[in-house]
Amino acid sequence: MFNPVVSSSCYSAPPSPASSDPGFIFTSAAAAAVAAAAASKSHNLIPYPISNIRYYYCKEHHVNSFRGYRYFNSTSCFLRHPCSGSFVCSSVPGFCCSLSRTRGGGDGNGERDKKVSSMGLTDVDLSAARKIPRLNAAVLGESQATEDDNVILPSDQFSSRAHVSSYLQYLEMYQRSIEDPAGFWSDIASSEFFWKKKWDQQVYSENLDVRKGEIKIEWFKGGITNICYNCLDRNIEAGLGKKIALYWEGNESGFDGTLTYNELLHKVCQLANFLKDNGVRKGDAVVIYMPMLMELPIAMLACARIGAIHSVVFAGFSSESLAQRIIDCKPKVVITCNAVKRGSKVIHLKDIVDAALTESAQNAVSVATCLTYENESALKRESTKWKTGRDIWWQDVVPKYPTTCTVEWVDAEYPLFLLYTSGSTGKPKGVLHTTGGYMVYTATTFKYAFDYKPSDVYWCTADCGWITGHSYVTYGPLLNGASVVVFEGAPNYPDPGRCWDIVDKYKVSIFYTAPTLVRSLMREGNEYVTRYSRKSLRVLGSVGEPINPSAWRWFFNVVGESRCPISDTWWQTETGGFMITPLPGAWAQKPGSATFPFFGVQPVLVDEKGNEIEGECSGYLCLKSSWPSAFRTLYNDHERYEMTYFKPFPGYYFTGDGCTRDKDGYYWLTGRVDDVINVSGHRIGTAEVESALVSHPQCAEAAVVGIEHEVKGQGIYAFVTIVDGVPYSEELRKSLILMVRNQVSFLF
């Protein structure tokens, strides 16, 4: 369990060296000065939570001025032993947590002990300090991370400008978020967002224990707001109307576009007016099946503006998968695109939608309107199949509507969107997120986890068909008034240098992607990266699955040139926002670790019986207590919501992930422990794949498991029993794969 103890002893500063001798002449005057600074918490000696020690950096150890904690080879490293509370100063070149040098040569232990004891500093426990092992570290912007480096330390230059500049500041904020969640989150909600009406006196209410009744989570209930207004109108009123909101990069180089916040609001209002004119009202569902065009976030925001519930379906899912979602949420309108090019391949999205609407109609769910955007770079409208009376071209009607639209103000607990995710059974789960808590949490996590500044240009490579595209392409960034890159194409088209070409073109400073892409580009070699400048990059991020240390180091060393911290985030569709994540500049990073929990998040590791495990351990990752962006239910299936997430370990939210916590308290995600396979960051249920396989007329039985994959993280391996009398052939194997591709996703 992560439970930092914040007390004066954590802030105790070591005595300062007084002479030019680096490390072991302490004066009582210096010690008193530092102790006074520590008591007032005004010093800049920063503790890091590594191993069983607190260690500090003093940039200028020859004077009593502590102006940072950047590590130099000549810088003193002060160690505080946890048992004795004593300090030892070492200045061995390289990061060394052992005493190995003195003025007189030799091992020097006796001479050092005499010098220290002569100063009357009997609390310095050298024998204990000598047992502290060597800790190798790289420093941001100073050296590359090697396989021998245990940690990567932030530089004083980065930390001094960060929103959270030290581990000490994080601890203070984190402790308040746990001890006073109502005060912590209400302060943020009231100061950084617009509310038509403030929430009720009770900021939040929760029950996460099935033994105590129905599972229920509410945040800011009674508060009236609108997330579209906060994304657009609020920022325009703050003077950001002419700022670029969206940069769009097409599949083909040279096809691009931009929208300012003013222009984005106009287009959102036009689509919102069209939806209202076609019978969409507050509470109605709208399914969006589109590629990464600017019209996709426009459609999401338009729904939110009028109180409609959007359900974005990844435009890579099959017609059967799309039909399942249409049948479940019964939308008034489906919004799509006639086709998209991914690399050199054309995908006819409208044909997939037509097949899905036919299937849904056969299941008594008919959709009256299919709004279709003409993506002329992929397919001309005259080549698009059409159903008169149902299908409408976006370009023919939407631009004719007014550029203003009245805001539908909604309660904080009003549904914002449905996002279907794979489960351990064949039927997708409709994860339901509400408005107020999701708005506050996604904006806050975006701000702190990426150390967002108004001058940043942000690019997340995720598709809006996944939760990352909701929280960290659309809502989180726009709530912060950010400039966001939206990319339609494939990251390796026309060659593996496309990402860095885009980074240079738009001066991207924050780049957030999946480990699968990192590993894929890593295999192509460094030359595709180094041919581009990438000087604009400031922060890197990872999402979707655990990133292995070797890929982390390549990302850090080659892409970020050892000067960009990596926000290796862990979270889920169900959580809505980051749960465990580094805060750039606040503490040391370990390659492959998501590090520590975000504000308000209380992770615990439990054993098979649900008992919490303390300290260094491995177990099932659970969360106790709620957070603002937690999903509220599964659409039309609250019983499944409780059974899946809260019944396995009563009193906790069960993530379905395994996790290890090391001796320093860092969290390391180890992958799914349920029947869900994570392929390239996409969650695929084994039951979905098995169901598709056994629907093949020549397949009698099928069992699917996840296997390790060098690039995708996990791959899918299927054991298939063929019906009697049917011989195995390569054609049959391909036919089985095609069946899965048609019924689940063409990712296969």
C-alpha cells in the first residue's frame, strides 16, 4: 500500500560542508542553519523515495545556499539512514551511496570517524551508511540511461519550472487529496471550471463494498455544468479564441488543416444544431464510427453540448461488433465517414456501417439517420454506396446550420458518453462515464502528468475510439486550452520516420503514444529518428500497456535525447484518467515503472483472499475509495458492473491487473489476470475471439490464450478443433483468421 508518512523527520536536512573538502567537515553553524530551514520547510533539499534511504542534493555544497538539487559529479550526496535518522555526506564521482573516499587516502573510515566525532556530531551512523549499496543513476539532460542505471533523476532546470517541482510538494498534495478529498477536489473544481450552479454540500458519496448494498459513486452531484462549454466557450472567453485548437495531419503528407478555438466552436455548434433538427434530444445516444478526422472530436463535443450521449466505436471494428453496440444503446443517429486510408490501404467504412445497420434492423433497432462525411482523399462520393432517405452527406447539410447553439446544462452526474470495452464474456461492456467528475479529473491529470504549459503543442497518437482518445485527445487537452495534433494515418507511412516529421512540422512538445509503436519504431533503427530535429520535444508519454525497460530506454535516449522525462501512465477505460503516473520533474523515474499514484488514488495489492499486502510484494491491483472520473455503471447491466469489478474483492475496485511494488514503493504493472488480452494496447476478450472462431462451419471448438509478442506486447494464439472429416490446410487457417477479422476487428 502506498501510504507516505509526511512528518518533520522526512524533511530534516543534513548538515552542510563548510570547507572545500568535499564531504566530511561539518560545522555546527551550518547544521543549525540547515535545521532551521528544514523546520520551516523553506529549503530546497529534495528527498527522493529510493531504497531504504532519503537522499538529498545540494548544488553548491560550499555555501549555505540551497538553490536546487541537480546532481553533478562534484555535488555532495547526503544520505539519511531510516533507523538512526543520521546523515552521511559522500561526494564520490558518479552516483555513489557508499563511503569510499577520504582526504588522506586508504579506506579512510577511521580518519572520517575521528573528524566527525571531533565535531560533536555523534548522531552520524557511519557503520549503517556503509551498508547502503551503490545506486547508479542518469540525470535528465546530462547522460543517457544505460542498462546499469537504476533510476533517472530530473534536472534542476526542468524541476524548477514544473507544476510539481519536488517529491516533497507531491507528498503534501497527495496527503491532502487522501485525507481531505472533498476539499482537495472542490478547490480545483471551483477555481478552474465553470459551473452554472455549484454542487450540493456533500462533494462526493461512495459505496465500494457489495456487502453494504448497491455500489454507487457520485461526485459534485447537484452541480450544473457542460463539458463542451468548458472546453470551448470558457477558453474563448479567457482570450484563446484565435489560438489553434486542432492541427490535423492527413494520411498523405501535405494534407493538413487547422481549427482555432473560435472555428472549432462554430463547427461544433453547426453539428449540434443538425443533430437537434434530426430529433436528437438530451439523453439520446449517438454512435460515432469515424477515423481520426477533425470531425470526430467535433462530433463528440457537439453531442456533449446538447446533452446527447456519444458512443464512439473504433473505426477498425467489424460490422458485427458495430452492430452489437448499436443494438445495445439504440442511437438516434450514426455518424460515419465513407472511407479512410491507413497507409496505402483503403477501408470502406460506410460499407461496414451499412452491414451493421442491416443487422441491427433485423434485431428491431432501426436508425433513421446516417450522417456521412465525405473523405475525398480516400473515396469519392460517387463511389460510395447510398441509401436514400437515411444517408446524408455531412458537407451538404451541416455547414448550412447556425454557428451558435444553446448549451444544455446538465448535472455533474449526468451521462457524458458510453465506451464499449471487451470483457471476459462475448458481449462488450458499455462503460458509462458522467460529466462533472470526469471533466475535473481528466483536465487535472493532463495538466500535472504532462506538466502542460500554454505554449505546448500536444500530440497523442491514440484513436478516439479508445478511452485515451476521449480523455487525452479531446477532453483533457481542450479543457486546458491546449493545441492538439490529430493524425489520420499510420505512424510508419510512408516510412517509419513519419512521427518525427510530424513532430518537427508542428513543433510538438508533448508526445504520448503506446509501447507497441515505440517497439515497432525501435526495430526500424535509429536513423529514422535522428534524421529529424525533435528539438521541440519536452515530455514523452506511454499508454496502453506496460512498457518494457529496453523500449523505455530507447524512447528516452533516442527519441527524447535523454532530456525528456517519460510519463509512463497506468489507467483504464473504467478509470477515465490516470491512476498511477510519474509527474515530470517531481521524482526519480525507473524504466518500466509507472511509479506512484496520482492525487486521490489509493492503490493496494491484495492476495487471493483479498488481504492487503504491505511493502515489497506482488499481488492483485485494487483501488480503495473512489476518484472523480470513476465510471458509474455498465450500461443496462449494473449487476455485471458489481460482479466484475467489486465482488471479487469486497470493499475494493478490482482492476483485473497484476502488479508488483518494489522496495522503494514504485509500482510495476505486470498485465491482465482475467480473460482479456491486450494487443497493441487494445483490449480483446478471449470469449469474443472464441465465439468468432466457433461460428466457422468447419470449427468444432476453440480456446484462445494470450502470448508474449515482441512488438504488440501480447498476441493471440488459438487452439482449434476441426469438425470430423475436415482436413487441415493453409486455406482453412486463413479462413479462420478472416472469420475473426470480420466479426471482431480487422486488427487481426
